[in-house]
Amino acid sequence: MVDTIRLAARDITFGYVPTAPILSDWSADFHAGEVVAITGPSGRGKSTLLYVLGLMLKPTAGQVQIDGTDAAHRRDADRAGLRAHQYGFVFQDAALDATRTVLDNIIETTLYRGTPRKPAIRRAHELMDQFGVALRAGAKPGQVSGGQAQRIALCRALLNDPQILLADEPTGNLDPASSDLVVDAVHAQAHRGAAVIVVTHDPALVARCDRRLEL
Amino acid sequence: MSALRRWAAVVREALATAWAQPVASVVTIVMVAGMCATVLLTTGRTVGAEQAVLGSIDSEGTRSIIIRADTDAGLDATVLDRLAHIDGIQWAGAFGIAQDVTNLQFAGATKVPMRLAWSSQLNHLGITTLPPVSNASIWASPTALAGLGMPDAVGAVVDDSGVDFAVTGSLTVPDFLAFLEPLVIAPQTENTPGTVAVLIVIADRPDLVAPVSDAVRSVLAVTDPAKVTLTTSENLAALRGLVEGQLDSFGRSLVVVVFALTAVLVAAILYGLVMLRRKDFGRRRALGASQALIISLLLTQTGALALVGATIGSIAASIGLTASGDPLPGWDFVGAVALLSTTIGVIAALVPALAAARRDPLKELRVP
Ligand SMILES: Nc1ncnc2c1ncn2[C@@H]1O[C@H](COP(=O)(O)OP(=O)(O)OP(=O)(O)O)[C@@H](O)[C@H]1O
Ligand SMILES: [Mg+2]
């Protein structure tokens, strides 16, 4: 399984302004079942790389291949479908909808996938238990801590059992015990055949990854 | 998932979003309700005012033609037979020379002018049945009755030559005969024609006053036309036509202007509300929502809120108009205004949503 290239970057170039590229001809392979750490100084472009790999930003040149075929230059609707069905994404700042409950946030993507709510709600409760964020019903993101928000974002990312899991500083706000929970979950997802990429400064997390890429 | 369940999921999410953003939702409802109510209230009031103005100009007085003839002009009551052949006449009546009468009971009391009267439509004056001996019975207006000292319309009067008449009833004096007050008439039939001093003709419509005047003049059959004067309110009739046209176009342009102003206001505010949600759209898109889904969510949400607003606005305006005694514009008009308000709200929300949905999700998510 480790030999299957799930996700590949092929000569990616990207810059928010074309004159100042943040990524230039960057390539890497990410295998199914593998957890890869991406490290590098602040402002280097780690988050930006995750957005390009997550099909949220279009590279100015190069390809993002999923299971061998380019996805970066497909129609917008196709890329949205891939994000909904294949990807799990944990944003650096969690990016939860402050107006909705924690549960609503976790099951948000069922609407985008067009899958039923009931099983999603059941799975969401399991994940909330697993990550210690089984808060009272109706709690809103504004009423949880930064570390809790980060774990709620991970619940949302794991809900659809993604084949590609991209996590931006998932342990950034967490104590060692909670960090271990997250690292365990990330490995569990890799064992289910996902390619997992975590951006992190956390040496403990890097140490538990299969591979490390310095940006 | 079937199309229906997918649609139900979109509606559910749109309503949940509207519920989760109470301030924006209330603002949207209030704006659309305000637009709807403003248009309906101004329009309703305009319609009411227009009807009042036209009603006041459109009295029979506007359409009356008055012919005064000197005693020796040779105008007699047979003119009514000839007038019967002229089209466009609503009412015609001829009045004889005034002769003073007083209450038979108090000789030397107030004198009131009495005239012989001919008309085939005396019911217009409140005289429904003519008595058998017509020229011995008279009807008097309340003013005249007061002058005669018989407010109950019971009694008799006597003229200077000693002939007495029985007061049979009270007259209803239409506006166009007010200039003859105090009015006392002795209704005559066509079998007893006599000299006519005042002939009054009411045209069917204001614009018929001029042609009917010409026709009337041609059938007067007087011996000396110089002793006859014909007056009309033709100018007033023309003025009425002008006022009607002005009010119509004023009403129409008022609706358009009020609609345009409120629509710009609503559009600006909805645009702002949607722009505030760009980050929300960015997150949804980043997590896998398609552009089409974002747009259908927003359409459903704004459409539902605008519909609530339009309903509230229409009901409030109808209550307001009823309370102030103004006429209600027709329900089809109210419905059209409500629909147009909803559409304007949805379009105003759609434009920024389209712009937001088309951009890279991350650029929306990372807006400052
Ligand atoms: N929307 C944007 N427009 C222009 N430049 C941007 C934008 N977003 C980020 N940048 C710039 O791109 C560079 C990379 O940003 P990025 O967020 O990818 O860094 P990072 O490696 O994730 O940093 P950190 O470790 O602090 O999270 C930074 O210099 C940043 O200023
Ligand atoms: Mg970053």
C-alpha cells in the first residue's frame, strides 16, 4: 500500500502575485498509508502549499495529481467535488462557522457531498468523543478553546473518511496528551489508506511522522 | 441522494443559515417589507387623492349648459321635445319666469320666487309622482321652505294675483340648479307648454359639452337669438381632462421613482450583507461546496426572507391604507409589488454572491 502514490505535486509554481512566486517547480510524491511532515520557517509558504495540494488555489504551472491524474486544472465543479469527497482539510486557524453549533460545523460537508445527515451525526458524535470535544449540545465555536476548535476542525476533516488528509498545524494549540490523540488519529487514517500531510513546527509530531519534507 | 432530498437539504441549510444570522435576516426582511410598504402606501394614497380630485371636478356642474332667455326671446317648453333628439344629453329641464309667492297663512310674509318647470326627468329633483292637477301643486327646496315658514313642506302659497298652490313636497336641489335657489317649482307636463326663462342641459361627459351646446343652440327656435345667452363650464371640462392626464402620469412616475429609490437602497444593503459573508462562502467552497450550491443556498435564503418581508410589508400597507380610509390598490397590484420586491432582493443578493463564488475559495477565505 505504501507504494501507491495517492497524491503528487509535479513542478508546481505558485505566487499570490505572479512576480513573487512562493513555490517554484516544487515536486513531491505522497503515498497511501504514509504520514509526511512539512516543516519550514514561518512565512515560507507551507500553508500555501497545502492550499495548492488541496485544490483551493490553482498553481500557475505544474500539476497536482490524484492517483496519477491531474486535478489542479479541472473544472471548478470537479475540484469542488474532489475537495468534498476525497479530501479532509484542517485549517491553521480551524476556520469554523461561528454562527453554527459545533455539531453543525462537523457535519457541514455532508451537504456538499450530498450524503445523508443521520449517519453523519452519529459519526460526528463518535469523533467528538474520541477527541474529547463532546461538548454540550448547541455549543458554538466562540464558546470553545483554541485547542478544542483545532480538534473540532479535525473531526470535520475526518468525517468523510478522506483519502487525502491535509492538516495545517493540527497540534499547534494542544497539550501533549491531546497532541498524542491527534497523532494517533492521523496515523489511523493513514492505515486506512490515506495520504496524510501535516504542516508542523512541533518536533514531537515530526518525530512520529514517516517522512519529513523541509520547505 | 435523490434530487428532492438534495433540494430539501439545501432548503434546510438555507433556513438554518438565516436563523443563525438573525441580524442580517431581520435587516433583509425589514428592508424588503419597507420597500413593499412604501410603494403600496404612496401608490394607494395617490390613487385615493386622484379619485378625490377628479370626483370634485366631475360634478354635473362641469357638464352643464345654461341658456337664459329674455321673456320676449320666444323660447318655450317645446324645446324639450327637440332636445330629446340630441345624443349625449344626460338631463334637461326648462324653468319659467319667476313669480313671487308667499305663505297663504301669513300674507305679507317673505316672498319666494316660483317657476313653472318642465322636464321628463323630474325624479332627479326628488319628484317621483306628478299630481293629477299638475299646475296647482308645487315643490319647494328646503331653503325655500324655510323662507316660506313651512319646514314640514305642508301648506299652501299664493301669488301676487291671488292664485294659490298646494305645497306637495320637498325638492332635492342638485348642484347644477343651486344658482336658482331658493327654488320653488310647479311641475308642468308637455301639454301645458309655456315661456321658458332658463333652460338647463347636462351633457353625458365633459368632452361633450361643446358639441351638445352647439346642437342645443340650433334647436332653441327663438325669434331673437340676441335675447338668449348660453353659458357652459367648457373650460372646467377641459381642465378636468388635463388634471386626469396629469394625475395619471404623476401616479405612474411616482410608483416608478419610489420603487427605484427603495430598490437601490435594498440592493445596496443586501449587497453589503452578502459581501460580509464572503469568508463564509470561502470556507464552504474550500470544504467542497460548488459554485452552484453556494448560489442556490443564497437564493433560497434571500428568497425566503424577501418573501416574508414582502408579505409583512403588503399586510402592513393594507392595514395602514384601510386605517387612513384610503382605497386599496387591487390585489393583483399588491401581488405584483410583493413579487417585484422579492425579485429585487434576490437579484441584489445574487450579484455579489456570483462574484464571490467565482473567485478562488482561498482568496475569499483569506479576505481581511
Ligand atoms: N492572500 C495573500 N496574498 C498575498 N500574499 C500572501 C497571501 N497569503 C499569504 N501570503 C504570503 O505568502 C507567504 C506564505 O504564506 P503562508 O501562510 O503559506 O506561510 P506559512 O509557511 O504557512 O507560515 P506560518 O508558519 O507562519 O503559518 C507569506 O509571506 C505571506 O505573506
Ligand atoms: Mg501557515
